[in-house]
Amino acid sequence: METDTAISAREQLDLLRAELESRGWLADHRGTDARPFLHVRNPADAGFNDSIAHIGERYHWVWGPEIGPADDVQAVADRILHVLRVVGS
């Protein structure tokens, strides 16, 4: 018997949240059950922040562009930290 191993968008976002928090970044769930997203903030400057959605099998900035595949949470976290970094610190 085959079981469905698909996880929800919120569960995918929780995997990303855990990865970001393990690196000292701030992240919390927002949105609705139907349209969840993760709000991420740079701990050095909360002005550097953005929101991330899980759509299909990929993570995206909520305003559209793809960040990376859901099966590579570490690379997605790397990209988020790169984009939201404080330049010169």
C-alpha cells in the first residue's frame, strides 16, 4: 500500500523556518491556512526583511520570483540570507 508523503505548504515553510533560525535569523509564519507565508528578518537589521511562499515544489518571494526547490532547503536559506544581508557588515 502506497501512502501520500506530500507535506503542506505550511510544513515546507516550517522546514525553512527551522533552517533559518538555526542560523540565527528571525522567521515566523504569517498569512492564512490557504495562503501561508514565512516572514524573514535579518537579525542585524530588521529593515532587511521579506516574505517567502511555498508554491508547488518551490520556494518563492511572495512578490513572484523563484528562490529555489523545496528539496534543497539549505540552498534556499543561503539565497535568502544573501539577498537580505546587511552590506558592509
